[in-house]
Amino acid sequence: MLLSDLDRALLSGERGPAAQMAMRILVRMAELQGAGEMLSISQAHIDSTIYLGQASLDFAEKLAKFGAKVAVPTSLNVSGLDECHWQEWPVLADYAEKAQRQMAAYQSMGTVPMWTCAPYQTDMAPKFGQQIAWGESNAIVFANSVIGARTERYPDLLDACCAITGRVPALGLHLTENRAGQILLRLRDVPAKLQSDDTFYPVLGMLVGKLAGDRIPVITGIEVVPAQDQLKNFGATAASSGAVALFHMVGVTPEAPTVEAAFQNTTPQQTFDIDLAALRAARAELTTAAGLLLDMVVLGSPHFSLAEFQQLAPLVQGRHAHPRVQFLVTTSRLMAERAKESRVLQPLLAFGARITVDTCILATPMLPKTIKTLMTNSGKYAYYAPGLLSTQMVFGSMSDCVESAVAGRVVRDESLWTA
């Protein structure tokens, strides 16, 4: 590899043992991946904050013991628990103690403790063309696609190494030539009214992820201007059902003003037509529950934004959730505070909702064993929960979730999907 003076200084230990350890790991990974050199980044997002066992804790605490400090502005992903309210859930004290130690280790490195899987909702959102190193699949796909920043799929532990050194291997989605579309997905006869609905985007993401795998899809036929949260939920689901790290939506995302631009004037490897029948089939896969019984509604994967709080508040205003249905919203500390300041948090609390910050039910053992059937408007939750939480899932709109919570059973408006 061609190493810069900075790279050699890091490897030699001139910048301290933590930076030396991190750089050794990065160079070895770069060599394995065939990178010819390293490049500098301007910011990072560390996903390694989730406690996954003793090894993840040991890694963080070893870096902290070595005096690790991040070289670029660095935000932190969700942690293993809601630091302030974990006692309200069936989280074991031993797990909580270790999760908090891991949080403390990463916080000691000079990071910004946002504890969110949606750093693009904060003031640290990157700019178009900016080279970054982000972990967390939904954050990666949003940064690459919607913003047009550049990051590879950085896994746990490697993301921390990037943050500490400020360097990454020059390969993959960091390079222009690797950002060209690979497969073409054409929407056919999908009504604009359905395209305007929030449920359309997780469903489309479910289908696109399965078709694309780890390839870069180019989507045509979008006739509306999707909201940021709609694009967020599309990307999060596509990154879950597949391994999509970058998508181009023609006329919507910044690197796809035209089909030709999205493909960088190359020919698609494959072309797929997407019609209502295919979308209905994908939507059906997001529901695994057979009956109408409901134990919990869970919203906020990726973390709830202020716009989503503002959308939810009037739906629950003056109403109350059924006593047998728990209603959970997961979000970041920042969004919860902004919702409070905007006076859209109080109606949720009066409705009976519980707000969890810092974490996610997919990342922490907080779910009571009595919870068997969940309902959500999140394609990511719906895709992962049956396997990770051993629960049955119902997918519906935000309005469906509220109506179901009030009724104490599953209620879904099927009109848009059956017309």
C-alpha cells in the first residue's frame, strides 16, 4: 500500500497506542480488500456502542485505556440500553452495568453522545460529496443515497478505528466509479396516491432489498417528491431485507438527475418491473401474525424524527390506548427534547405512550416475555423482530397503529392496497 506520512506516524505509535492499534487494524483490512491507499474523512458515526458481549466491551475499554481520542467529529449510535429509564424494563442489572461501561468507554474518546441510529437528523448531518465513515445500516444508506455523502459499510469495531485515525481505505463507495447503479427497477402503474402514502416506502424497500441484495439499485417511476422520513424508511428496509448501502431514485436523489447519470452511462446488469401485485406480496411478508390479538405497538426504527412526532400527536390527541396494549416510541434524546419543546410530546404521554431514548428494542433485552405480537409502521422492525425478538409482527400505517392501540386489536385500512 501507498502510505502517507500521517499513516506512517499512526502506525509507528507517534500519535499514541490507541491510534497505532486502530491504524494497524485499518491497514490490514485495507490490504485484504485490495485498497491501494488510505484517504481522510471529515466525520464518523460509531455503531460499536451497542453492547454485544464481553468482546465488544473489552475492545472499547482497551482503546479507552490506551487514551483513545477521535480525530474527527464523531457521533454515537444507539447504545445497549436507555441510560435513564432501563430500570422500567426487564433488563438484567449485569447487562446494564456492562452496557453502561461500553457507553462510557466510547464517550471518553471525545465523541458526541447522541445515542441515535439517525445521525442525519442532527446538526452533524454531512454534506454532499463529504467523505465519512459511518456504521449502522440505515445511516449508511441514507448518507450515501439521500445526502450524497460517501461511506462504505463500516461494521462494528472498524468504525471506531476510522474515527480514531481519521483515515479509511480508498475503496468501495468512497470512489465515484463504484457508485454507479447496477440494476434498474421500474415502477409500473403504481398510483401516485399510493406513492404518497407512508406505508408505500417500507414496502418498496422490502422488495428492492430482496431484488438488489448488495447491488446498487436505480428506481424509476416515482411520481411524487418523497419526504425525508419516507426516504429514511425506504432505505432502512432495503438495507434490512437486502444489503443496500446506496440507491439512486431518479429525479429524487442527488446523484440521479437522470437514468444515464445514475448508471454513469453504463448498462444495467438486470432490469425488473415492479407492479402492484409485487408490492402487495412484499407488504404481506411484513406481517407474520395470524390473528387480531395485539400486545404492543412500537414506532421509531430508525429513530423517530420531530416530523414524525408532529404527525403522531394529532392522531392520539384526546384519546387513550387500550389497557392491554403497550405503546412504545423509540427516539434520540435530541428529538425527544425537541418534541417536548414543540409541545407534541404531551399528547403522546397522555395517550399512554412510553418514550425510550438512547436505544432500540432490537438492540437491548428490554421486551417483556409477555409481549408476543407487535405492530409497527417500520419495515425494519417488521423484518427483524420475528428473528431477533421471537415475536409475531403486524405491519401497518401510523394511523393503523394508533387505531389498533385504541381498539386493543389489529385494525388496518386496506383501501389503498386493494383499490
